[in-house]
Amino acid sequence: MNYQAPLNDMQFVLLDVLGVGNLSQFDKYTDASPELIVTILDEMGKFSAEVLHPINKAGDQQGCQYDPETHVVTTPEGFKAAYKQFVEAGWTALDAPVEWGGQGLPHVLKFVVDEMVCSTNLSLGMYPGLTHGAISALHAHGADELKETYLAKLVSGEWSGTMCLTEPQCGTDLGLIRTRATPQDDGTYLIEGTKIWITGGEHDLADNIVHLVLAKLPGAPDTTKGISLFLVPKVLPDSGERNPVYCGGLEHKMGIKGSATCVMNFESARGWLVGEANDGMRAMFTMMNEARLMVGMQGLGIAEMAYQESLGFARERLQGRALTGAANPDGPADPIIVHPDVRRMLMRQKVLNEGMRALALFTGHQLDLSVAHPDATVREEADDLVQLLTPVVKAFLTDEGFNNANVGLQVLGGAGFTTDWPLEQLVRDCRIARIYEGTNGIQALDLVGRKLGMAGGRLVVRLFALLKAWAGAESAPYADQLTSSIQALEHATGWIAEQGIPDPDQAAAAASPYLRLVALVMLAYLWSRMAATAQEKLDRGEGNEAMLNGKLVSARYYFEKLLPEAEWLLRDITSGKESMMAMQEEYWAA
């Protein structure tokens, strides 16, 4: 089926629930009027449906092609033309810095653009997505000379960017990297080593590829405190010569086959230091945190496309009769959407997708407040929420993005298991999102091990203040259920603080269910807010009546059917590590 961007829901969350249109009151975002926001959503909705979606299946079937003699990678048919249209339309510059040719619009608008791109062509969206992260890292940490040389062309999309971290012997534990950087008399460095799983490491979409590479200087500690970040271009801008950094092959993947995932060999390639020596992880985390939010949008984007496909199928596929009487008496059977079990699957997709969208856009809005609000206290509060929720957005949206794609395949039954229908590709494409940019288990450890204790616990204290303030308001729908879930989260947080400090294994064992509990409580908070806003608009006779009534039904479903999971998550957390860690080595395969 053709993709239909969920514009009504996006506008409802952005403008009615979150009040993103108010960002235009701040000096940084004066152009971001509600009218412009609607226009941007409309235009990307059309672009995604008309340009990106039609070439998605071909991208999966053809994949990228590698020539071992020339080290050249060719992207699938149609990708080059679509990428050209994407950059010429200015999508790479949407929220990029104005001084380097960007439009300087709110970050939250890129979130919704990312969702639509990922719904329709996740593989193609990877190329500009990583470039955006490179722009942010270079803008925050690069020397003026590097910014002047590279940023404008990266912002325009004329050049693309990568993030080179992983090596054959190390992924999460980056202290084990072996790539070396040797200082030269002219202030540059010679980079030698091999990186793997590099998205967009080599391709034919852009004139140059700018690699941001983690490496170690001579004498640096063999830990993460000895890592530096270097900019290594494919083509040297001053001379136009080819830098000796080459693709050594493509990874053979189960999904996102139109995205060139490369082995990259740095053979004494010239590079420039970004930021301070031995401070590369801090600089790289600017890019990684942004990438984690983008990956969350990948999960949501795939989940939305899977929902649209399965809903369309369920409305048309005739099988059996409704148990309460024929719903299609003039036909040979009823559409399967009448059957409660199919409804259960579709409702789970719809309600979680809309809740996840609200969570992502709430986080994006906080990101904009953290950089644009004139009040320093508000900026700090917003930044605290972004720091706390980034691992939640990444992990929960990709977990449930994959689950919802899988549920969508189940709705299609046998058809879903064939390549004649798009669900099997969506399932394959989405699976990687739970792994890269830090596995979801790593996100949970980051939340519990770093974020809960950050600034003396200030981040989570502010989260509870936000949640309780809304739950205590007279206008809050489902206030009792929301309050109960907040209390469960408080209990879990206190248990982790009490048990995890003397025994870190207790905190680690609780980390993944705790992250999920945070996500479910956040969705409860946002579904309560969405229900309140929908009822207010209905009472005033405003808006899309069908959508608003659908919001009320969806909120009820969330609180009745999905939020109760919080109860057993609390039991999981507080049961501790014992049964998990009690398995002796000789028991595993006995």
C-alpha cells in the first residue's frame, strides 16, 4: 500500500499537546511558526511517499554492490537520484546551524522528519542521518579551521559523514581499540587501523565522505581515557587527492541492505584532531547521543509503516464470520478486522505507536527548550529530562518498533511471511535498531548506572516532579492509574538505589525491566495528557472528531490493557538477581 504520513497525529501532539508552536517566541526559533511546522510536515509526507517509498523494496532486493578491485560501493537503483532530491530540497539542513547554511529550525521537527524517512526507506535515511551527527560533533568540538572547511558542505549534503568506532575485537568496550594516530610535523596525524560496521563508509551518493574516527595517540592509556577523535576525509579538500582510507568489503546483513555497512581500512590516512587529545569519547558522545535518538525514530518509523500495512490488510482480507453475526452479509466472509484477536494486535500497534511518538516528540521538545529558553533554570530542567530519557527513547522505541513490525507480520498471516508483502522486510530492517548505537541492554545500564545518580539524583527527581504535578491536576484523566504507576516507579528507583550501591549486579539485573518501566510510566503520563487535550477539543467542537474520539478509546486501552505490565515489572526488579545469577557454569549444558 502507499504510505500515508500520520500528519493529523503529528500535528495534534506537536501543536495541541506539547505546544511546540510556542518555540517561535524564543529568539533562536522565531521562524518556527505553527504554519511553517504544518507546511514542513506536509512536504516531507509527500516526499517520503512519492520519492523514498517507491524505491525501498528495490533497495532491499538489490542491496549495495562492492567492487574489490576499485573499493567502490554502488548503492541500489534510484538511491542516488532520491538522495540528490533530498539534499536539493534542503532536508539535510533543516535544524543545522544557520552560520553554516542550515535553516536553524527546532530539533523536534527533525524528529518527525526522521520518522517519515524511516517509515518509507530506512536504508536511504541512514546516509544523511549519520551526516547530521557528524555535523553536531564537529560544530561542538572542532577547531574553526575544520568547521570552515567541512561544515557547509556537510550541511548541504554535498558531502556525507560517518562515525567510526567499532573494531573486530571491540564494540561496547572501546578502550580495546587498536587504531593508532601518529602525529606529523604539519599538525596532522596518520591514522592506521581497521573499523567495522561503518554505516555509509563508502558509497556513490556524495562527492566526499568525512569519517570521524576514534584512535589512540602514542603513549595514550589503554582505556577509554586514552581515546582521541580524528576527522579523516575520503578526499583531501586542499589537494583533491584520494586519502588512503578504503572500503575492504560490505557486511552481509539480514536487513537494511540498501545501507552500505562497510569494513574500513585506514592505511596511514591523513587526519585532523577534533577537540582535545585523549578526550575523544566526550566529543564522540555528542554524535552518539544524537544518533541514539535518531535510532529511536527508526523503530517508530518502521512500526508506523507496519501498522499501516497490517491495518490495510485486515480491512480487506476476508476470512470467517464475526462471532456476533455477519458484518459483511453480502460477501463470502467478513474482513478479519472484526475478529477480537486481530483487533488486539492492531490496537497494540496503534496505541503503542502513538504513545511512542508522543514520548519522542516530548523529548525533542525538551531538547529545544534546553537550548532556546531564556530562563537558565528551565534550560537545565529540560536538559536533565533529555539526558534521562535518551536511553529510554532509543531502547523502548526500537524494542516496540520491532515487536510491532512482528505483530504486523502476524496480522498478515502466511502472506506476511512472503516477500510479496512488505512486512518481512520491515521486520528484518528493524531488528538492527535494537543493537547498534549501543545495544538496548547498554542503554538500560546507562540509565541505571549513570543517569539515575547524575547530579546527585537531580534528573530523576525532576522527572518525578513532572509526573506528579500532572497526576495531581484535576483535569488529568486516569489519574489513579497514573499515580499508581508513578508509585511503582518510585519503589523500583528506591530499591535500585538501596540494593545496587552495595551490589552493582543487583542494579544491572534490574536495568532492562527498569528502563521499560520508565517508558510505560512516561507513556501513561503522555496518554493522560493526550486524552485531556482530545476531550477539551471535542468539548469546544474543534479538530478532527474521529481522530479525537479515537484518542479517547486508545487512552482507555492503554490504561486497561498495557499499563498493568508495570506491576509485574516492579516484581521483576525487586525479586533481585538471585535466580538469574545462581546458575553454575556446569549447569548450563548439563
